[in-house]
Amino acid sequence: MTATQPGRPVRTRPVDADHPNYRWVALSNTTLGMLLATINASIVLISLPAIFRGIHLDPLEPGNVSYLLWMIMGFLVVSAVLVVLLGRLGDIYGRVRMYNLGFLVFAAASVALALDPLDQGAGAMWLIVGRVVQGVGGAMIFANSTAILTDAFPAHQRGMALGINNVAAVAGSFLGLVIGGLLAEWDWRAVFWVSVPLAILGTVWGFKSLHDTAARRESKMDWWGNLTFGVGLTALLAAITYGIQPYGDHATGWTNPWVVAGLVGGVGLLITFVVIENRVAEPMFSMHLFKIRPFAMGNLASLLAATSRGGMQFMLIIWLQGIWLPLHGYDYESTPLWAGIYLLPLTVGFLVAGPIAGRLSDRYGARLFATGGLVLVAATFIGFLLIPVDFAYWQFAVLLLVNGVASGLFAAPNATSIMNSVPANQRGAASGMRGTFMNSGSALSIGIFFSLMVAGLASSLPESLRSGLTQQGVSAGAADQVAGLPPVGSLFASFLGYNPIQTLLEPTGALDGLPAGNAATLTGKQFFPHLISQPFHDGLVVVFLAAAIMSLIGAAASLSSGGKYVHQED
């Protein structure tokens, strides 16, 4: 099978002849890059309370929720939108050149974030813009690291190399939770400073030791394809982001005309993108690659796995911070840190299984491991539904460990299957598209799973709030006012480590006229967790059933991708 590309071949340096250990240098540097990019994708999730306190902004006040959402989503949206373009530019101008530039951009953005000189809304905008620029650097790293490894390693070792790289990518998203929690306890600016020395090290090391090992070809840029893809995906992800927020009398914003316009317009532009790519001579992304079954099915499985994994991450954080940790005596302010620590079995399972599965997939092919991994992931989602909301921690830890192992069984073999199946001169674009599916899944998970949880809570939380508040002496009017608020407020408060009842009641002034004992009960560690346990479980059933179904569809896609397949070049 031979792939051709218009344009003149560009000669590259025959690295393996001069540097027999080059592949290991490439592996270690790209693993650092993936860790840096993915740790920073999740590091702010746990540290948001400290960040907002540091810039003196209450993210739950009306009008401030957008700052909260874009602090989380800005990095993810930019990473999802730009990885294809930056992977394609890597094919044209050099994958290592784009990759090294990504480290440099990331370092500069991290310094700017840590030095935020502004306060309140202006300070939040500075951070959002900085996160977007940081996301550009992360996308450069993400788009080209997999292609660099695929170039550097022979086919019989790629699974091992990509396994280690993928372990770094997914484990980074888990490690970011712990690192963010630890650093936020010290100083919110340290959350951004921690990336600076790593980014500088990666920049210097990359420029000194990495160089392209595969031929690249000069070609024209597909500007219309880039425009329709970038605008379309941005509109779609932005609409999903705003779909979480209440609109009018609705608990979510899916009936908001702007959200509907973003969804319809985004999908329309992405359809236009596909039409353009099938007609231009030198497309941004060769749609014919989707005719390669391991590539198409592997990316579908990757999208579904990333969506379900992202949703699980958010739900487990809310479960721990809003219910389990307060029930077990932890102050709300300390719950972000401890949530990251209690989620460590997830990372351990992934770190153990990922490299082993990658190495075995070199020998036996990816299908068995990728399919079995996602089936096991689906089983753990059902397991989370079967344990009580106030669980014994060993039950929770076992499910986390098994889920991490299962995710490790899937991730590396699936990446190897995708990258082995494409022509060498399109690995940058293929790596970028793979990154788009993964990062889009992470961004989609926020909108999808928050909305599903809100839908589950909306049926039972208002009545639980109303009866619980009136039993503690809150007036019927104030109780009705709080019960009528969108459930997303309680979710965000729990997610940020705020006391939800105190956050909901303070604006009404209902706490001021209550006896001290009743006020202490309402704002204590036990009241809200007991109140929300059953409504939360109702929402959890909806969320984890959806995640299990996604995982099983992904497993079916992996099963249908075929046996071991490596694209052969003439």
C-alpha cells in the first residue's frame, strides 16, 4: 500500500545511523511533553477555588459563571480545535519544529499566567486568555508527539513506545488533580509556576536533541478547510459549554437560541468541512484515511472513551467533594485536595496496565486489549451504581483501580492501531485528528454529563431541599426560592469546594433569623450530603448508564477494527 502527496519531498537527516539511541531520547522528551500538556488540562479543576480567592472573585455570583466555565474549557476547546491544523503543519514544515515551538509557547504562557497582575473580572480574563495561549502550546505538543514517536520507532516497538506516551497523557490528567490540590494549598500562582521549569527543560532539550527522521513534503495550506473546521468545532463546543448554564425557567440552556444556533451552525460548518476536504487537491486532512478501518474505528472508540472518562472524572470529584468527604469529617475548603488524593488508585491502575498493554499489543495486535479494556470500563461504571453513596472506601478504591487498569488496556493499543494504519507522510495529520477526537471527548463530557446530572437532580432535589430547609426553620418563602434555583448551582458549589447550603442561603438572608443551632446544622458538614444523597444517586444512574453505553459502543468499534495491521510503504 503506497500513499502519495503532491509537492516536493524535503530531505531529512538519517538519525538512526548517527544516533542509535535516538528513539529513546524521542520517547523520554515526548513523554515529558505529554505529561506537561495533560497535567495542565486538569490542574485547574482542583485549584479553581484558590485561584478565584486569589483574584478576589466569587465564581458563583450571577454573571461570573462564564469565567468559571472558560477557565476550565478554554484550554480544552483550543486543544481540540488546533491539533489537526498543527499536525498538518508538522507534516509540511517538520514535526519536531512544531513540537519544540509548542514547548516554547507553553513556557511563555505559564509565566504570563503566574504573573497575572489584575484582579476580579479583569484578572479572570487575563487567566482565560493565558490558558488559551497555553492550550495552543499544548496542541502543538499533542499534535506532533505521537507522530515523532511513530517515525522514530519500528513497527514492532511502536506499541511499547506509544503505550508509555499514552500512559503519560492519560495519567497526566489524573496527576493534575493531585498536583493542583497540593499547590493550591500553598499559593494559587504555584499552579502555573510549576510548569515553567518543565517547559523550559523540554524546549532546550528538544532543540538540542530532536530532529525529523521521516520525509516531509511541501504543499499548500487548505485555508477553507482550516476555517470551516476551526469555526465549526469552536461553535459546537462553545454551545455545549453554555448549554450547561440555566436559561429562563429551564435548569439548563439547551433551549437558548444562541446555544441552538451554535449547535446547528457548528454541525453545518463541520459538514461543509468534510465536503471541502473531499474536493481540494491538498486537503488539511485526507478524508480517505477514514476508509482505513483501524483508523476510523480506533478514533470512534477514542472519542467515546475520552467522553466517558471525562464525565466519570467530573462526577467522582462532585461525589467526593459534595457528599463523601464532608460526611467523613472533612471541611469543604479542604475537599479539593483530598478528592485528588482519594482518586489516586485510578492513576495507579493506569500506570501499571498501560505500558504492559502497549508492549503486548506489538506482539498480539490491539483488538483484544482495546475491546476488553472498554468492556471492563463499562463494568466499573455499573459497579459505581451498585455501591451506596456513602460507600466504604475500599469498595470505591477497588472500582477506581479496575477502571484505571481497564483504561490502560485500551489506550496504548488503540493509539498504536491508529498510528500504524496510516501512511508515514500523514502521521502528523493523523496524530492531530486523533488528538482532536480525544480532546473533543474531554470537552464534550463536561456539557453532556453535567446536563445529564442536572436532569437527574431536577426531578427530586427541589423537593428534598424544600422539606429539609423548612424542617430546620427556614421560612417557606426562602425554602421555595432556594428549591427553585437550578441544580447546577449546587453542583458547581460542590465542585469548587464551597459549602452548598451556605452558598444558596446567604443571598436570601434566611440564615440571619434562624436560631444558632439550626444555622449550624444547615451549614455543617452533614446536612447537605444527607439531603442530596438520594437525588445525587438518581442523577448518577443516568450519568453512569450513559457512560457504560458509550464504553460498550466503543468496545464494539474496537472489535470491528480488524486484526493486527501495519501500513506498508514502498
